[in-house]
Amino acid sequence: MVGFVCNGLDIRVLRLMFGAKKFISRNSPAMKTKLTQFRELLKVQRYAWRTIKSYSNCVVKFLNAFSAYRLETVTERSIATYIHHLVEKKGISASYQRQMLGAIGKYFELCEGRKLDLKHLYPKRQASRLPKYLTKDEVRRMLDRTGNIKHRCILMLLYGAGFRLSEVLNVKIADVDSASMRLLVRGSKGNKDRSVVLSETLLLELRKYFLQYQPKEYLFEGTNGGKYSARSVQAIVKQAAKRAGISKTVTPHILRHSFATHLIESGMDIRYVQEMLGHNSIKTTQIYTHITDAAKGNLRSPLDML
């Protein structure tokens, strides 16, 4: 890439630019106008608020990097140089690379009226990592050693229903249907609704919790009402794992992984697991079938069973 020139933009100039002081402040009128326009158009297209937030952050960095140039002069080759710099010098992850390219492409499409071809800049190889999960005994210890009823219910919802962290924060009292024993998940990832089975054990705990805390709208609320904070949930999980004597890092999402893994392990049809997790593609759910590989050491030949 040495000497690579993009529309008159030498990579050495780009590198100096990327390391230089920002030309545009996030709070400047110009930046605010651009970001407001971008966010409003994303909202019209019904993007999730998390995507809008992450795309906006990426666009801020991109506009800062190219603030000395008119955007109409920026080409796919210019962006390739920028991405190369981020990968080689900043060490960005493959997922962040995809996010950055998605944000740049969408910004040019919506705000500049240009459809860029950036497909060749997406990482081709995705790291194949098996999801981390807990054993049933580890989950049991976390629950048994959590005395606070509210905290225990949050742990049970993460594990017993496979909720994402954001779903725990957004669940409302009205979403708990004890008559049909279902939990409604509204506007989840991909702006989809779904329903999952409500555990009888969880329902009993929720009734005790409700009598004690009496939440008004959301199932789990802060001290002054409103949604419970993500940081509080993360701390609850971390402390529960510590009390259970689990040395590895445990997050809310690992409890979701454990939920899926244990369902597959119990023999549940993967299509039902996909529905409960809210996955668009069965391929996303298939990663949890790794449990069958891990259990192969316990398999016996049918010949030995004669």
C-alpha cells in the first residue's frame, strides 16, 4: 500500500491527517447538522437505536478524518485507504470494520446521494469462535447464592428465557402473560417482536418480587422509576458469578448462550431454539450445536450396547 494514491490523496497525507487534531468537533454546528440529518433518515428507515448510535459514532470519525476534503472528491479508493489505515495502524476488529463500512456506505447513500460499492472492503474471513457458556451447575450456584429477589429474577430471565441485556431492560409488566405462560419481547434486535415460554419457576419468583418492589411500568425499574440501567444488570451478573466461585468472565450474554446450549443439549429441535432466541437465520443458531461435539467423548458404539 506504500505510495497508494486515492484521487490525488496520498496515503502518507491520509496518515498525517488521521493522526492530526480533529478538524470538526462533534458539537460544532456543521457536525450537528450532518449527524441530525443522518440520524433522522435512519429513523425513517426504522433502524434500531443501537445501530443509529453506532453508525453515528462511525460517521463522526470518518468525517473528522476527511474534514479537509470535499466529500464529492472522496471515492471508494479513498475509503479503501482509510480502512487499510484503521486495520493496519489502529488494529480494529473485523466486526468494527464491517460496522464502519456499513455506516460510511449508508451515510453516502442517504446524505450525499451516492451509492458506493464497498463490498470488496468487507473482511472475507470471519473468526469462528464457539460461544462461551456455563454449566448447569454453575448457573444453579449463581441463582442459589443470590439472595436479592430482584437480582435473582434478572438472572433467571437472562438464563431462563434467553433474553438479551436490552430485552431485560425493556420488558414491561404487561409483557408477562401468566395465563398463556408466555413472555412478549417487543422491538428486539432487527425491530422484531417474539414470544418465549415463561418458566413456572420464574413466574413464582416474579410474584414475590412484584409484591416487594411494586414496579409501575417496566418489570425492572431504577430507584426513581424508569428503566433499570444496563450497568446495574452487568454488575449483578458479575457479582453472582463471583459468589458462585466462577473464575471465568460471566456476562449477561453468556447466560443467553447457556440457555441456548442447554436447550440443544436437552434435545430440543433447533428450529424452536432459533425462534426463542429471535435469530433470523438458522445458521446463527447452529453454532450452539457444538455441544454435541463436546459430548462425543461420552458416546458409545451401538455394538457395545448389544
